[in-house]
Amino acid sequence: MRRAHSTVAGLARKQSQVIARSTLLPLAVAAAFAAPLAQGRATDSEPLRLCADPTNLPFSSDNPSQPGLYLEIGQALGQALGRPIAYDWYKSYFGKRTVRVTLLGKQCDAMIGLPLSEDFMGPAVIFSDRIAREGYALVSAKETDKDHAIGALAELKGKRVAVQYETTPQNLLAERDDVALVTVLTPDEGMKALADGKADAAFIWGPVAGWLNKTNYSGRFRVQPTEGKGLSFDVAIGFAKKSSSLRDQVNAALPGLQRTIADLAVKYGVPTDPAIKLGRAPAPIRLASIDPPTRSDASTAAVAEPTAPAVRVADAAETAATTETISAGKEIFNGTCAHCHGPDAVQSERRINLRLLHNRYGDDMRAKFWTTVHDGRPAKGMPAWKEVFTDDQFESIYAYLLTVQTPPE
């Protein structure tokens, strides 16, 4: 979704939209109900209710003449299933809260465009087969003498690059001395910085960049999809866990809709060129982890795996955490906290970089952690989590954070 680093980057992160954020944002409750709108064949079947953001193009809109990529996919799906379509409108920049209120709150039956990941909402949400792959894109002006796409991070040397706040591209480029970052909150701002000559390139959420390039900038920019760790995501349709029968019906219909989905992607400007695989940055962000590095294709990793043992900072009374506890904490962190603090706690903004907790608070680290996660820091955008997670879950998150602390300089 567009505002929280898209639901995928934000509901994968706050893209802005994040995550987006991502994540990524002033929040204001905006929910409205729309009467069911029949699509396709006349039928007395029960409507297929879709969760949707009314103002989130290119993904969704309450404008019938321009409904958006996800809603047109939903309309085609409704036709295939012989069911009319109804919409439950809710702003997507609330991130996972949107999913809890609408989909898990039984206000709708399906939500199109969620990240296909078991880490997203745990077992509460089940997914269809993949319907698309979305991610960040490198945007640059089309050259007059040659149409050359940026093919590697090294080609950004000496350039001013617009990046969205608290996103993987920002973290990836943060430690490069040869790139000047122009931080923006949304893809819209990134495209404007590029158009106004304040940036030479933009590394922003691809589907939105493609849509803006098509509608606002008359195709003057090249929008090059990227692929790598934290840069691209499989997208699917989400259902509540008890809706496996509907999920199976949707999966049976999807193969017949692949051409339609591809055509709709072109209609809404989604980048369709082959993604460039970004490798390690010259000055990689170090990840300390107790897990051994694993990678099926090293060339696709956007952030280097750890090369040094994990840093342990807890005293003897706090080091009894098992590998299982730490693993559980990592899963919760990446499913919830990474929205603001970065996947695996990799975060270029020092004020919310949780790898610096011990450097910042020393022996008070544990007390500060517990106070913050229990009661939150509302003035700084940190909600209270005491009604969401148990103390055992907080213990596992803390145990995980202990393994990734940056050693004192």
C-alpha cells in the first residue's frame, strides 16, 4: 500500500507509505462504509467483500471510473467466482491495524495486496497464491543519447538520490560516502525532487513511482525494478484463517486471470521490466546475529550477512535465553517492530536504531526497554504494546535485541 511503505513494504513497512513510515506518519481515523456495488454477472450470490483504501492509487480508489489495480483484480475475481463485489473502505496507512479492524474484524472477506509472508500477521492471516511481485525501483531521467538503465549501486556514485524515510533503500545507502541522500516521506515527494532537479535519481516504492511517471510526468523517467533482501516482495490476497474454503476457490480461479492481471499492471504503470539484482554495498551495514548466514543466491542480498560473532552485552543473569526464545523474539520483532525500527533492527536513523540501545543506556538498557514497550512514548510515535504482547513475548524480543547490539566504538 502506498502510504506505509505500501502494505507490502509497510504492511511491510511503512512506505511512507509506508512503510512505511514507512511506515513511516500522522494518523487520523478515517473509515467509511460503502453500499455493495455489483460487478460482472447479475447474481443472487452473497457479495465478495473486499477491504480497500478509498484514496490509494494506483492500488485502490472509490472512484468507479478509476478503481485501481487491486480493485480491478478483485472485480475480475468476482466475475470468475460468480459473485458481486462489495467494499469496506478503510485507510491503509494504519498498517497492520487496518488488517485487524477490517479483515480480522470480519468487515470484509479478502484483502488484495498483502505481503506473502508467514511473518506478516502470523497464523491469523492465510494467503492465496502469489498474484504479483512488487518492490522498490531506481528512477532516473531517460537520457537523450541513449536509454540507459541504472544497473548497479556503483552507478549511483556521486549522485543525489531521493530515498524514503525508514526504508530499505535508505538503510542500504546510508553508509555509502559516495552518495548524497535526499530523504523524503513518500514516493510522490521523491518523484517531485527528481523532477525539480533536487535529486539525480530516486530509490522509491516502484508501483507508485510507475503510476506517477505515467500520470503526472508523461513517462519522462525510467522506472527500473530492483530485487534483493528487503527490496522486493511477493504479493497475494489475504484471508482470515477460517476462510480456507474461499482461499481455495480463489486459488482455483487465479490461473485463468494471469493475463488480466498482467494487463492491469501495465494499465496502472506498474514497472514490468526485469528487476536488477542488487548485490552488497561497498560499505555494508553489519548485522550481528546468532544465526549462521544462509543464502540461496548471494547476488540478491541487498545487505551483507554477518561476518563476526554476535555481540553479547547482558550480564550472567540475563544470558540464559535459549535459541528458541531468541528466534521467537526475532520473528515478533520483524513482524511488528521492523515497521519503524527496520528489518533485523537495521536502521539508519540513530534515534530509533535499536542496535544502539546498550551504547545509549548501558546498565539501564533493560529498564528502558520494559518501560518503553509497556507504556510507549506517544509523543514520539511509539505506541504502548502491553495489551498486545505478553511479558514472555517481550522477554523474547529483548533476548533477540541483546544479540544485535553494536559494540562500543
